[in-house]
Amino acid sequence: MTFQVYKSRFKTAVDVVSNYPTAEEKAFNGSSYSRTSISGSPGLIPEQFALMQNYPNPFNPITNIRYNVADDSPVTMVVYNIMGQEVIRLMNNDIHAPGKYSIVWNGLNQRGENVGAGMYLIRMVSGGFSDTRKMVLLK
């Protein structure tokens, strides 16, 4: 019997394989416990925080923003215009488990209005990590 579980201690998904040395253990001998061995599957959980370039870029009016979270951590994601003014806060200290994520921005500001064509900045902050990417909205 083989199945996958997420082990937060290892920050990875692991395959769990039943290992029965004797026939009695295979029958569980009236117990709900068994021996298991764990072998990792590297690359499923990111080792570093990252903010990837949005796609498509340029976009009209929807774009996808991918990001990686390496530890249980709050994530803040904010879109700014070229003058540094906050356009919309997509996430505000939302707690994320380690993993690979994606969020969609539909070209609206905080009030739900369409923003104008131009260059925008997406900024991700999580723990000690911070990164910014340029995005271009075409109309």
C-alpha cells in the first residue's frame, strides 16, 4: 500500500510505503499501527520564497501572478501604479502553508473600478522576503 502525505516537518510531500517484516505485523495483530518507511519527492515544496513574472504580460484586462511560499508565513501582495500609489491590496497578511500559488488580478482598483492602461508594480512581502515585478496593462 502506497500513498502520499504532506509532512510539514520535511516541507515536502512524501510517499508512505507499508513495510511488513512479519506476517503478524501485516495482519496488524489487532493494532491500528504499522511500520512505514518514508521516501521524499523533492521539488514539490519550494525551498525559497519567490515572486514570478505575471503572465500574460502585457495583459488586458486579466493577468496571473505566480508565487512560492517556503515556510508557514503571512503573505501580502499589493499592486502599485508607476507613481507608487497603492492601487489594490490583493492579499493582506494571508497565512500560507509552504507551496506554489497563483493569484489573478483583473485590472480593478480597490473601489472595483477599471484602472487605466500603463505600467504597474506587483509587490510581495512575506517574512523577511520582498520582491517587486513590473506589469503592463494595455487597453
